[in-house]
Amino acid sequence: MPTITIDGEKYLVDGDQNLLSSCLTLGFNVPYFCWHPEMGSVGACRQCAMIEYKDSEDESGRLIMSCMTQVRDGGIYSVKAEAAQEFRGSIIEDLMTNHPHDCPVCEEGGECHLQDMTEMSGHTMRRYRGTKRTHRNQYLGPFINHEMNRCITCYRCIRFYNDYAGGNDLQALGRNHQVYFGREQEGRLQNGFSGNLVEVCPTGVFTDKTFSAHFVRKWDLQTAPSICEHCAVGCNTAPGARESSNSYEPMLRRITNLYHHDINGYFLCDRGRFGYEYVNSAARITHVLSAQDEDLIGSTADSKDQLHRRVSPRDGVLHLSVQITAAQRQLRRIIGIGSPRASLENNYALRQLVGGDNFFSGLNRLDHQLLQLVNHIQSDKRITSPNTPEIEAADVVLIIGEDIYNTAPRIALAVRQAARNRQKKQAQDLKIPLWQDASVRQLEGDPSPIIFLGTELTELADITATTLFESPDKIALFTQALTQQITGSSNHFPDISLELQKNVKHTTQLLLNATNPLIISGISSRNSSILMAAAELAGVLSDHRKMPTKLYLNCGEVNSLGMIQLFNKKEGYLEQLLESLTDSSGDIPTSLIVLENDLYRRLDTPSVEKIFTLVDEVILIDTLQTPTAKRANWIFPASTTAESQGTYVNNNGLAQRFYAVYEGKDYIQESWRWLVDAVEFCTEKPDNLSPLYSWKHSTDLSDAIAKEFKTLRILTELGPNEDYRIDGLKVARQSARYSGRTAIHAQQHVSETPPVIDPDAPMSFSMEGIHNPNKTPLQANIWSPGWNSNQSIFKFQQQVGGERKGGPSGKYIERSQQSLHEWNTSDDQSIKPTENDNKLQMLPIYRLFGSEELSNQSMSFSEVIDAPFVLIHPDVITQYTTQEGELVDIETNCGVYRAELKSCISIPNGCIGIPFGLPGLETLAPQIPGYAALRPVVTPAISEGQ
């Protein structure tokens, strides 16, 4: 490592970093604008000036830009030199000549990098009194505000949006001496990572429009470390909440990125950033509801609906306790249905209450067994599940049947970076530092090979070298052919076309010649053959290379992989529940407890209706009004991720703890607490329920899970727990500048109400406590003296771009090693195409906005979610008496759905693309991959005179 001298002190630094990055790692406050730790240097702003001395006798030195300077062993530099300080001050002054004096009303104020750098550079008085340049702002969609007058021309926005994220509708538009960063025409920014502009921009040009609707200053938000619940990648987030003047309950106001080196790094997708609004939705369940004498409950958001009524929580808990007591006397059967979007603790509490034999996953047979298969595959010693930096380092990427841009967006962003690895290798051969971003990107050459096999490729088409659009069965055959080619067991593949056979040989050579190959697949294709073929390919590739193969498998929902750990066999799916209820119908009364799940999204509607008719009552614990809520007799309001503490397990098998940001309003609480409350009300205290009596903290459940399940024993190592203290104090969720605690309700009274006590976490719902728990996973408020913006994250890293000082959050679950050959494929459900001229096989397609259940309730998403549609090949459309854009009826065995017909050349003949989970078609999802017939919608003729 080189040794350099900065302002008279010697330091060891990383020779691969530039001088600016090295200085920031060492703790020096060097101002900058255009440089970004993930995007490197372009030298556009000239703000990071320092002095470099030729040797120890050189007294004047020369001015350098630290972001463009490679550190050299023995180098002598100065941050504090007067010449450097004057130069930095002059740069700021030039930038501020056109910057508006609107800090008090700018939403970036208080967390503005420009404010920080202005103070750091000593520019405290403006001498310029001339006319300022002004611009017209653009409408950029429901997520992003645009205020171009605040721009300082650092070029960060387009460097991220175009170069890093692959967008193409945000440009630097120039005329004369003016530069304008915007779109050619007004309209929504199309890239699914546009929300990162809010954090990438060092000023207030791009701000969070959803936050604007209920804006407060950064220091008035209370925060806690959390996990994004909108997919299974496990991105870390820092939600911010504050109570409103007309309510004592805090409301969730925004989501920001919380740096995690191995998962999300510096960036979030737009679904994760803006999907939080469902928490504040009018469809939230906030009270205990009862419909004792009704078969149906109406909208919980409509207080005029007479089909349900609010009851006291005590009445609801008493009713549930009576059912539990009856079950203990064997006078009633209680069945529990869990959920992949509920935490491990909530699922486990329900399992303990009803018993393992009466606990079901809340998934249909296909989804349940696909997750079991993923769990089995990841237990093979020849396979390793890569983290995000490892994905970015891959030199060949094979994506099999998974539209990762829409199902695991942050992984798609990582794959986009992997496409540059050939370019980076060329730069290293030419001795060009990788942080020299502009120089590296100018190098010519093909991108690293990205091969895609699937039904639809949305936003990665520009970086894929080979794209094969085929049906799921042909994708599986192609993947199996790759395996046979590597093992040498066959060179002839009669089941696939000659063109595909050529691609088999080409792809095989790419994989065998790769230094760091990566395979990506998952359950989204809903085809076990694809999943198994991908695993077998990874296995034989590992055998050939004598080292584990990186295989990333997407599991769908936030806790899918965690929830499936509670099931030791291929049993526990909803079809088995239906079979069990049918066989035991009428034996004894049955209560069904549904935990944070909408069964109509899991199983075909007739089967769900039959389940409801076979039980005597339905008890729902959930966050939102759903079709299942309308069939429940009792409804209990459950906490969302931001309102609770628990554990999720992501696609890699990383168990992470999330903490409550605030207490839910009215009677909202964690699902497990409703169950524990009911048990405590029971008149009898049976031994089999004794653990529930002792659960007072969320970590009590975590410890119980770890004791019972070996794979989850690492839960005891997550933390810190509720008894953790720093110098005898809890960690404060509110900043030291949190304001208005008495004034916010001054129209009612000026006394301050005591803060709620958190029984689960070593954190307070107040400003009292430790504000900088830097070396723990509890740090969510990214702030440091002189660094009020999110740029201060480097103060909490071991080195710029490295791990957090508190170490990585989360622990990997410990699964016993198993071989792929031990998996019994005879039980797998995979629907095969049949000869049928009248029906089309339904294939799942996904959308970033519209396919995930919770975020669909976010207000801002209403503008970006598509109306119901289906995709079909243009050649197939000609077989129908209809045209693209017209409405068609989709006839299935379980009902008829209406949607707009759209053409798509990637959809195979004989198939129809169904948007999975899209509002209006969500109950069609469980029937995929089944078959459907298309019928044109016949418009009644209008007779003359009508």
C-alpha cells in the first residue's frame, strides 16, 4: 500500500483509489460535486482542488483535482493550503451566481450537499448582484419534482441515469452557454431507477414528489433501519416518519436508501422507494372489525358500509381466546395460513398456536414446491448464491426464464454493471484506473456476454449479446442441452431447432471460457423444469471448473425463503388444506386464521370459495382490505414493515432484522401480539401453548425459532436486542434537532405527551438517547458534522465504498448440505402443453409497477400501473377477428377476464402473456401456467334511431 503525506501527516492508503477517495476514507473534509463513489470521476466541477508538492522542499506546489489524481507512493499533498482553499471558494462563488436564494423553501434544505460544500469552502457572502439565469421546469411524472434553476451542472444526474442505470430519456441539452438537464419532451421518466436522482443530485433539482405531499425537514423525521418489502432482494432502507398536526400518530413520509455493501449499495429501485404509500392508504385496516352474522364484509375504508362494524380490541381478543380454549378441549379445530410477506416471527407464532399439522404456507402447490426446490438447490455444495458485488464482477451472465428487471430490479442493475467488465479489463490492460469513468467508457469493444432465455425482456435488451424468446419448456430443453454439451453426454439435440443448437454450442463455450460465470434464474416462470435445469447446469459447470458456480435464484416475495424454512417436507400448501377440509367436513367446528395473505392471489377463486364454505369462521390478521377481508368474520389490524420488528430472509439466504420506525395508529400491532394477547385471555393454560405466554419481545420469538429450527439458529446472533445500551442509553430514532414536539399540537395543548416505549428494540421513539451508533446496525440517520446530506455515508464506512463500520447486517441461514440428485422430481407440478387448437398456454409476465401486491396500493402508482392487458404474438392475432388495442375476453376454467389485446413478438406461438398480479387480473395469477381461450368482445349493434 502506498504511503502518502497529507498536511504533514503520513498515511497508508489503497493504491487503487484516487486521491479524493483516499482523503475521504482518512476522514478529511474535501468538498466535491461531480464525483460519486459508485460512478467514479469525470473532473467536471473542479471543487475538490488540492495542492500536490514535488518533494519536501517544494513550497508552492501545483493545483490538482484530487478526484482525477492517482495516489503515488511518497506523494505529498495538502487540503488546507491557502491556494487550494481560495480556489475551492472561487469555484463555489461562480456556481452560486446563478443559484437561487431559496434554501428556506427548497425541499433539499437541511440535507443539501451544496449547502454543506458551500459552508465547507467558506463562501458565506454573495458579491454577485446581477441577473440570474432561469429555466422552465418539466413534468417528469408522479415520482420526481424538477427545479432546473438550482442546477450546478455537475452532470451526476445523466451519468447515473444514462450511463449507470441504462436510461435514455434524460439528456444534457445544450444551447449557447447554457445546459439543461431534462427530457426532450415532458413526461414520466421511464427508467425504473429514476428515484435515485433524488439522492444522486447534490442540489434540489430533483426531489421526491411523494415526499412533497407531506413534507417535513430531514431533522424532523424519526428513522430506523428497515428492509424493503416489495421483492426478495432484501434491500436496506431508512423510512422516515413524523406525526401530523391533526393526529397524534406518526405517518410514513418517505423511504431513502440505507447503504448495504452486499445488497443494494447506494441505490434503490422505484418500487422500493415509492411503494411505501400503501402504508398510508385509505384501505388500511386500523380497527378490529366483526361481521358475526354476515357472510360478507364490505370495504373497511367505508364507514357507511353496514356489513361490518367496529368492535373493541378486547371483544376480538376474547372471541379468539374462546376459540383457542375450545381447540384445546378438542371441541374445535383451528387452522393457520401463513404468508411469504409476513416476518418469520409472525409466521412462527401462528404455527405455534395451531400446531405444525394445522399450519399451511398460504401458497398453492406449485409455488410451495418451487420454493422447496430453491431451498434444496442452494443447499448443494457445488452452488453458491452471489451477493451484488459478486454479480457485478461476473464476466458471463446467463439469465434463464427470469425477467429480473421486473422481479428483482436491484439485481438487474448489478447485471448492467457486469456488462462493462470486458471494458474494465481492457482499461486495466491499458493501465487506466477504473475510477477514471469517462476514460473507461470511451473504450471500444463489445460488452461482456449477457445471454437471456425467456418470454419477455424489458429493460436489459440493450446489453444482451444473445436473446432467445421461447416457451418455458423449450427454455428448459435448451438449458438441459447446455448441461449435456458440457458433460459431453450428447452433441445431438433433436428436441430443439438447428438455430438453437448453434446457440447451445456458442453459449457452452462462453461458460467454459469464463473466469467468473454467473447463472440467474428463479420461480417467476412458474416452471420447475427451468429451475431444475438451471441448477443441474450450475452443478456440472462446477464439476468442470472444480469450484462452486454462482447461481442466483429469485424467490419472489420478501420472506418466501424464510417462510419455507418452517416446512420440512413438500407439504403444507393450500390444495392440501382444501383436501383436508373436504375429508373432515362436519366433524367439528373449524376456525381458519389467515395471516397477512390474500388467498385469491394464491389459489383459483372456486377453490378459495370452497375453503371458506368448509370452515365455520374466518379470522384475518392483515394490513389492507383485500378480497379475503370481505370473506372474514373477524379482522385484526396488523403492522406493516415500517411499524414492526422482525426478520426477513432474502434470495441469498441472508436473514436480516428490521426495526419499527414508529408505532402504528389506532389498534394496529404486530400479528404475533394479537395471537399472544388471545392466549393470555384463555381460561386454561395448556402446556403446548406455554411458549406464547412468555413472549414479551420480538426477540423472544426469534430465540424460540432458532431453538427449534437448526437452519435458523443464527437468529440469536442478529441484533442488538432490546436490552442493548450505549453508555447506558438507548439509540434515539429522532435527531437532536427534532423540532415542534409541543408546538405541533398547540391548538389542543402545549404539554408534551410521553413517548411510546418500544419493548422490542434498544431504540427510543424520541430524541433522547444516542444519535450516532456508528458501529452498530442501528444507524439509520446518515448524518455527520458538516455533512448533512446522504453523501455523509462515507463517514460510516470502513473505507469509501466498503463495508459499514458496524459490519454487514444480517447472517446467512445454515442449511445442511444436500445433493441435487436427492430431489424427488415425481412430486413436482409442472403443466405441460397439450394439443389444443382453441386454447393458449398462459405465461406469466411481470411489471415493475403492478405485479407486487402491497405497492399497488400506493397513490402515486395509480398513474403508472397499466390497465389490464394481455400479450400475444402478432401472427396469432391474425387468427382472431380482432385487432391490437381492442378488448378481448380471456376464458379460463375458473372464470372470464377482460383485457386489452397487445402484440409482442417475443411471446411464443400458442402462448399468451398474462401480467402477473396486475390489478384487474390478480385472481388470474394462480391459474398460470394453465390454458385460456380468447374471445373478441362483441359490441351490441346500435339500431337506427337509438
